[in-house]
Amino acid sequence: MPVAIVGFIGTLVPGLVGAGGALTLAGNLVAGALGLGLSYAGSVLFADKPSTLKPQDVKTALRQSVLTRRKHYGLVRTSGGYAFYRSRKGNLYMVMYLGEGPTNAFVEHYLDQRPVTLDANGYIQGKPYRGKVRIETRKGQASETHYSSIASVFPEIWGANHRGNGCISVAITARGVKPEDFNSVYPNRIPQYDSVRQDGIVYDPRTSTSVWSPNLYLIYLDYLRNPDGAGIAWDYFDEDDFSAAADVGDQILPTNGGGTVRRAHGQLSYDLTTEPADIIDRLETATDGRIYLKSNGKIGIHPGIWVDPTVSIHDGCITSYEMSDSSGPLREANEITLEYTNPLSGFSSASCDPWRDETDISASGTRTIPIEAFEIQNHHHGRRVQKLRYHRASARWQGKVVTDLYGIQARGERRIFLEIRDLGIDFEPFEIESFEEDDESMTVVMSVRSCRSDMYELSSEEEGTPPPTPPSTDEDDLDAPTNVVATSSQRVVSGQGSVSVITVTWDAYPDRDDLTAEAQISLADQNQWSPMTMDASQTRAEAIGLADGAIYDVQVRWKGAYRSDWVLKENIKAVADAIAPQSLESFTITAAAPHLGHVKFLIATKNDPRVKTVNLYRVASGAAFNINTATPIYTQVAGPSTSYTYTDGDPTRSNIFSNPGFDTDTVWTKGTGWTIGSGTANKAAGNNTLITQAASIAAGKKGRLSFDITAFSAGSCVPRVTNGTNNYEGAARSAVGAYRDTIAAVVATTTAGIRGSATFVGSIDNLVLYEETSDCAPQGVWDYYAVPFNGSNIPGPASGPLTTIII
């Protein structure tokens, strides 16, 4: 690893570098992540990694003299290992270690692959085990209670000190049966136990609470911090970054057939002997997230969504490059296969539809990259990972670029805009796969690969077909409920007014009065199920007083000696007030252009008691506005007949330039060929010169500029900030128009202006320059919309667009 990187880590985060100058475990993990290519430049995406626990590995009971410690996160189905195994007086007694605790809940118990229901004392209720098998559980709290049922039978070897602190476990008592009944009760001779559980309590920085969650970004954060994981100290993490990533993981995405999935929910299972780098590989594959070391010394994360680059590396700072075209015959692969965990088939391994380039396969044969990603739990998620890998394997350009110190701007970035004129690369987006600084040569070396925004989009046609759910082989299968309908309504409750109600109904099971029904409700795609209130008819259930405006899923099944499949109804909105609010009274911009890093709005509501909030949205100018998919940049708590002001961005920014409109022939320093007259700066051909004035941009900051070319005949002009030695320039312009640019100053600058080429003949006007801050609204042309909402999050009519240029 380059000395510069090690020194950088040691300077910013004490504790990641040891006394001798070598990286500690935590330092190595962070340094590896600094390259951003830990997964995709390595072998994580190839099959048969020994560190990967497959579904069949965790569902099989183990008999070992020394059990391997394991940890699970998310909704998992696992067995475990025997910590105690004895028989006495015809009965069998077992204690099984299931993993490191704590678990949030045991969701389902299985014996010999049969789902079983336990009473309050742990005895199985249904046939054929009724009264013969008892299952007791421990959640793996820091201080647990020993199994007194085992201690009472084996007092000589089991006592109050056998608590299993921190270990999720079950104790199974299997009683003897008549010989003629043995095979039907114990078909495997020894009862084979496994369970579905909500494992892994994780810290959620968004709420500062510890909860169970299948959000893979929260699982990632917990793994990095957990003593049973990477064990990196909590203070090293930027919680704002991981909060934003968790929001990305919770995003609801539509699927074919009207369903939805969360963007990055899943599971993680690993042996505690596994190297942390291997687990990070697996989590990066499932989330497409990249951890990195931020300039504030914290570990941050780039979540797996498309974000436009903010750093541009121009041709002038590139000292050398090695690039190859991998989009044609030299592409790495034309088929991507993926194995994932499918909860719909008993949490077994399943195969995604292969992602195939049929044209290339026909021309040059099949070249396959197999991926094992058992952290993924649905087909849609797997297809998105396949698409990303395919695009990286067939990128238009991939290779290495070496820059001067201007390239330091790319430190910590995931993507950059890159210009290599010899190859016709004109500020195209590239993904950074590794980043190194060399103090001796004063250069930056980056491995990069072409990328594009549609890598992160999955159309309906691309979603493919999930594998079929295998039918149960149990001869006593029950048919699933039929004609299941879920509806949302309102009910007036004394003292509370109108509250939301979700009701689900289904048809009675024909010719069976011995069955009962089970109905559950959960926030959409969260898999945290709670029982609904069941009607005596066993054909109707309801949940009342739900979170107003929230989206829920419900599921229903029949129960007897066995259980039917669940019937799932998704995305039912809880609505206490179904009437939308009126449109806004007004929505205006209150300050005149130019808008330097900000724009100010005035929002006024009508005399409408239903309006509770107003959301403000910013979309690229001309882009379609969809209230169902747009993300608000601001939410204002609102009431009737009230006005509100809001500023998007940093209102403290002002123009550094004096006399920006060239109203007088003052302030500006004119190079040869430049004149000021008629309200513009004008240049004649003959010299490559500048028109400038004193204007400072601090080291490491960015200057945002705008200017107009009002007349043009030939050549080009370029905005520049400089200190006389170091020159930083924007893009060359060679036509009449209004232009904006952002220029990064690696070192502090003292002068700014416009450089005209020797052949440039034209006029410029209206120069603006200011130093960008992190609070500035993004530069560009934007359409703003404002939408009122009632208390149930029902939107009213949208106001807008107000089209605005942010400099």
C-alpha cells in the first residue's frame, strides 16, 4: 500500500495505524475500502468462495465436539449444533446452539421440515407430535436463564451455571412412543429442528435506537462495529452517511405483477472465523455500497444508487493512461448467473434468471461470471446485481489513469467525469475502482471503468422470471385461502376522531370447520408481522389505529394439523382522511436572478383545515414530475391560510466580481486584445490572453462561475481561477450562449477571469463567481414543484413548475 495512503489514514484516524507504522486490522479494512474496488476488482463475484455460508449449510444440524460460532442477521432459517445430547428413561434431551445473540423473535419452528405450533409451555400442539415433543427457547441475551427441564433430569452434568449467555438456543425434549407409531412421529429417528428467526439487533443511527432490521446497510454498519465482526470502534463512523444509506436500503421498488420490494433488504450468516474482508466483499456485492475514508477522518459509505459525479478530471492533468475497450469481443462476460436465498422455498438456494447478451453469445460463445449472493432474498434484487455486474464486465472503457496532484480531488469519490481527448472521451462518467497517491512522484493513480446511470434501472422486461416455488410433498397440505381482499377505510373513534382501518376478508374453507385462520400485518416489505384481530367467522380480520399514511402488507393462511401457504396482499395504504387538500394559494420565487447557490420561495396555503404539510420538490428542468416517485427536498408543517418562506441552498453567497456587467472600463485587468465597451468585454484575434480581476477561492474549495458569450466569430474562451502559478480552468466555449461551470482550486487562488484563445473573437458579459459551500443548492436548471398533503399523506394538486437557474 502506498506510503501516502498509510500516512493519510494515520493522520486522520488515530488507532488505524500501529506504533510501528503498519496498519491495524481496522486500518487495513478501511484502506482496502479506500480503493473502492474491493469487490469488483477482486474475486468476490465468483463462485465457490469458502467463506460463504450457503442456505443448506445453516439449515443442517451439526454434531461436532467443538461448535463453530456463527452469527446471523435478518430473517433467517437455520438449524444449529448440538451442545447437549443425552437420553434417559426412553426420552431424548437435546440443547442446540443456533447462533450468537440476541435474536428479536422466533417466527416459526420446524421439526423434520414440518411447521409446528407451540403452546405457552413449549409443547407442540399439532399432530403427530402433540404432547410428545417440547421445544424451549432462549433469545441469547447477555444474561440468560438455564434450562431447568434439562437440569432436573441431569443434575449431575447440567445446572444453574449452564446459562449460555449471549447464545441463541433451544432445548428439545422428545418422549418415547409406541413402536408402531415411531416412524410417523420421528421419520428421521432423531428430531431434526430448525427455525425462522429475526436475528441480529442492529443500531439505527436515524433513530438512535437498536432494533431488528433486514436493512443490509444497517447490517453492514453493525458488522463493521460488532466485536464478533470487524470490531472497529464506533467513533470512526460517519453516522449521517450510514443513515442516508439506510434510507436507500428502505426504498420501495415496484415489481412485475404489482408487488414491491425493498431496495436492499436481506440477510447475513457467517462463521466468526471468517476474515472480515470476505464478509465486506459479500455485503458490497449485495448492497453495491462502498465504504471509504472521508476527509473528516470518519468511515463513510457510498450507497448503491446512481449519483452524478461532482469531480471532473480534465485531459490537461493526466500524465499517462492505459485504457482498453471491453464492450466488444474483449468483454469479460456475456452471461451473469446468480444464486440467492429464497424465503418462498423454505430459505433454500435459488437461481436467478441468467443475465445474457444473446447477440454476443451467438457471435463468440458463452463467457459466464457466476455470483453467489446468499445475502440477497428476492429475485428482483438479484437481477439488479446481475445487471450491474454485466455492465461492469462490458464497460466501454476500463483501465488506469495517472494524474498530477489535481487528481487528489477524486479522493473519496465513487465516480468522476473524465476527459481523454485522444480517445474521444469527453467528460464521460467513470467509476473509480482503486485510488492511490504516490508522494515520491507526486502523482495520483486511479483504476477506472466506464459507467452510466441506467445501470441502476431495472425495467419490467429486464426483471425476468423468478424460479417457481416447489410444491410441498406433505400429503396433508391445505389449500391457501381464496378470494382474499384487503381494503383500507376509516372509522370514527370516540376521543380520537377518524382513524385508519385495514380489513382483509377471504372465503371459508369448504367442508372444513376444524380449521382456524391466521392473519398478520406488517409495514410494507419490513417482514415484522403482528397479528390482526380475527372475526369469529374465521373469514375476516382487521387492524385499527395504524400509522396514518403508512403503507402495509397483510397475509392470511389456514391452520390445522398443518398450515397452508400464506396469501400476501401488498401495499395497502392506511388512510384516516381520504379527502385531498385544496391546491396552494400561491407558490412564487421571491428573489430575482441570478440565483447564486440558492433560491427563495414563498408558499401560501388556502383556508383549508385539511392541509397539514407542504412538500417542495426539485427535478431537472423538463423532466416529468411524478409525485409517487419524487423525493421531496423539504417538508413544511403547514396550516390553513398561512404563508411560509423557504430557501433552498446557501443564501450567504454573493458575486466576488466587481463590475460584472462591464458597465464601466474599471476594475478589470485586460490582456492584449481585450477591450471594454458598450457594456461587454470584447476580444480581438492575435493573442492568447486573459481579462481578470482579484478574486480568491480557498484551497480545496470550488468556485462556481457563470458568464454569457453575447457575440462570437472564432476561437474559444475558458473560465480560469489562478494564483499566478497554478491555473485551474473550466470547459472551453465557442458559441453564443449562457454558460455555467464549477472549478476546483487545489491550492488557494487570488485571481479569476476569462482566457481567450489566440483566435477568439467575441464578447462576454455578466460574469459571476462565488465560492461553493456544502449547503449550496446543486448547479443547473431546475423545475420546482410544491404539493400540499393532508394528515394521511394524501396529496393535493401540484403547483409549478417554477423553472430556475442555480449558478
